[in-house]
Amino acid sequence: MSDNVQFPELPRIEVPEHPVWPELAREEKEALVAKIKEQLRRQNAVLVAHYYTSSDLQELAEETGGCVADSLEMARFGSHQDARTLVVAGVRFMGETAKILNPEKRVLMPDTRATCSLDEACPAESFAEFCDQHPDHTVVVYANTSARVKARSDWVVTSAIALPIVRHLAERGEKIIWAPDKHLGRYIQDQTGAEMILWPGTCVVHEEFKAVALKRILRLHPEAAVLVHPESPAEIIALADVVGSTTALIKAVASMPHREFIVATDKGIFHKMQQVAPDKTLIEAPTLGVGATCQACAECPWMGMNSLQSLLHVLETGEHEIHVDPEIREKAVLPIRRMLDFAEQHKGA
Ligand code: 13P
Ligand code: SF4
């Protein structure tokens, strides 16, 4: 379906080096963590962290009454908190979603420059023009987009809820513009049979997994189960035993009888996987091999901008606050709420 469609030229994505944070001696780290805890308490703030952030941040979020989650759960969590400030350790769209859903709260991020290649691949203006050219299509956008793109959409979805929502729309006979991740879009199209135009964005981290090298590792570990995030290319998804959101992949490690898992997603997830299944062996899916560029090497450089140091800095200075234009917010909140309501109604389905 997307074959005959003309897309606007997409911006070139500059992928930064993965930030390197200074090693901390044990006492230094303890002192830093103590200061952060004190700031969180004084400012009535909770830390909401994604599974791809460092183990230090994940542990801190859990110890201080915050949460570590996938992007759907991160969106839900903030709304159920009394805290006045939400500190979102993740990438900018996650902070913006928290602000859109909780305009009365202050939302801080360790670094608001933490973008996402999918968000960058979908500029609001050209996307809106594209949608205007296809007025008979329902606009479904992945959460990894800007507030402005969400404001132009009918539905927002995350990887945890995309399949049932698109299936629901396909059953109603709706034609879909899907943006921005073409790999996730292709997977959902294959699973649902929905008629979809796929915006040609990609995740720079998942795009780098290599099927030939993965097959080689599988030959060395024939008993291993392959877990794949659906932002990965089709040839990687084809080798998967489980395809799903970060939460789904963590649950798979805990519940499947396998002893070994080859994991095709950001390495940050290993912390939680190892926590829920300490006796299982986790193997990184390869990003090296023929034609490899390995810019990200299974570590999102933007997620890497979150650290204990950058977190303390924003708590002390109030820098890196998220603001969303009220007019955009008013429009963007509708498709996000539609997703959350759908998820609530289909819990356990
Ligand atoms: P999840 O919603 O599955 O956590 O994915 C978010 C993401 O950015 C994956 O790259
Ligand atoms: Fe975006 Fe990919 Fe990073 Fe997820 S891993 S935040 S999709 S660039």
C-alpha cells in the first residue's frame, strides 16, 4: 500500500555519541544518591524511568516510590500520583506525554535534548500536510512522536497496545496512516491485515540488529529463545519466539521455561530481566556483521543522557522543564486518552 505513496523528504538524523559519565567511587555514588533522594522528598517529586535507562536510575526510581516501566505504563503512572513534580528519565516524548496528561504538574527531565530518531523522522508540518492529502485515513501515531504530531492524530499507541487498537480499527474497516516507525507498522500490518500507509521512519537502535549474525548465534545456542522488540526489521522479527513491548519481553524471560534468551532491544532492559530471572542467561542480539555501522550498538544514545549526575543537576537548578503549548496540549491529550481508555477497557483481553 505504501509503495505508490509519495512521502516528503525526511530530515537527516544526527546520532550523537553515547554519553560517557564519569565512573563514581562507591562513596561518591552514595552521596549523589542521598542528595537526589533529599531533593525528591523536598520537592514532592517522583522519578518515572524507562527500562532503557541505567540500572542506577532504575534502582533509585523503585527505592523512592517512583516506577520503572514501558512507555504505556510511564504515561499511566504520573496521573495516579499526588506528587507535584514528575521527573521523567527517558526521552523527550515521554516527558511531553507526562506533561500533556498532567498539565498541573511540573515535569522535569534529566536532559530535554534526549530525543528519539522516530520523533525526529516525523516533522509536524510535513506530517500534517501528508495527512491532509489522505483525508479518508485514520491517523495512528506511535507514542515516539512530538506533541504536535500527536495533536494531528486520531489515536496514539505504544508497542504494548498497538496491535489490539489497529485490529479494532481494521475490524471497523478504517484505512490507516501509521507513523513514524515503518518496521513496527509492517509487523502490525502483517498481524492484523489492516490497510496501512507506513511513514518511513526507523529507530536507529533496533534497525542495527543483523539477521545473518543472529542466525550464527542461534546455531551456537540452539535452545535459546529469541526476544525481539517490534521496532526491529522484518528479518529479525522473522527469527523471534516472542515479539513485544519492553514489558512483554521482560515477562517472557520470567515466564518461559528456556534457560537462555537472545534479546534484540536496548541493553538497558537487561537490568530488569536479570532482576526478574537471576538464574537465566541473557545474550545480546548482534549489531555487528556484514554492512554494519553500529552507531548505537544496542544502546540508545538519547536514553544515555539520563544519569545520576544529570538528574541531580535538574533537581537543583529546575532546568530542563517540559512545556507544551496549551493549544497543542488540548488537541494532543485526546488521542492519548483514547489509547489509555482503550487499554483500560481491554485489560487482560
Ligand atoms: P516500549 O513502549 O516497548 O517501552 O518502547 C519504547 C521505545 O522507545 C522502544 O525503543
Ligand atoms: Fe527512540 Fe529507538 Fe531510542 Fe527507543 S531506542 S527512544 S525508539 S531511538
